[in-house]
Amino acid sequence: MSIALPVSLYSGEQILKEGACTHLRSTPTNMGFNLAIGYAWLTNARLIMSPQQQLHAGPVRVTFGPVAYPIGHIVGVETTPVKVGFSKKPVLRLEFDNGSKEFFDFGREVEDWQQAVMQAQQTAPVVPYDSVPVLKSGVEGAAAGVRKMFLLIFGTIAACGTLTCIVGLIVSALQGR
């Protein structure tokens, strides 16, 4: 199944691989990620991904459009387990020369995509960033973000309960009970 590319190809750029993909896109706060389900193309110069539709995620209605990451700027390619939904699954982690990371779920084909990206890296021309990857990934910080949110909520409830008890004691003391 072939889907129309969301961006124009550079002169001499050729499609090497294409298929269904989910991009684990960091939230604006980098405390988690949204799943942008769509289609990906690996060319000899870029990894291009387009959501099925213009994806609107979260209460602030963040719009996710297509992205294109240059293969020549990738310094690390590996599969790593990430909790997606209720289970951990292997996803492709790309590390870029600016220190940023992006994560892609290719399902059962993740190792094939890893090999294809590593092969494309060997001859990839250095092209500019069409899409700049996020410097602090919400994917790796998702668990820490959930813990921080839990601690914040729990701390607020505990503080309110403690404050209520103290105010109650003060009021009782002032009333002479």
C-alpha cells in the first residue's frame, strides 16, 4: 500500500522503505508522549513520517503534521523497550547529532527498520533539518513525569488535610473547647 508523500523529495532522493508507523511524539511539557499513528518513508536522505490525519492531541489541541528527519544527522540507532499503553514494546530510538532523540513504533518490523536506517546512514548525504527533533524527549521522561504528577497531587492532598487539621485545632482552642 503506497500513500502520497507529505513532502517533496530532494534531487536524487529515493524511497528505500515504507510502511505503517507510530511516532511517539513528546508532549509540549516533555512529561510524556502522544501517539501519532500514520505512515513512514525511509529515503536515502531522510526518515519521513505523516500522521493519518492532522492529529489533534491533548486538551490544548496540539496539532501534529508530517515530520522529516535527516538520516545524515543520526548518530545512534537502536531498539529499546518503551511502555506504550499497558505493555512494553520494542521501538526504534534515533539519536541525533544535536543530542535529541525521536522514537518510532514499527510493530513487528522494528528490527527491519533499524537495519534499513543503519544501511541508509552509511551513504546518506548531509541535508538540513526539515523537522528539528526535541532536545528533551518526553518518551524517556514519561515514567518520571507520571511520578512527579502523582507526588504533586498526593502532596497537595496531604498539605490540604494537614492544614485543615491545624485550622480545626486553632479554631477549637480559640473557642475554648
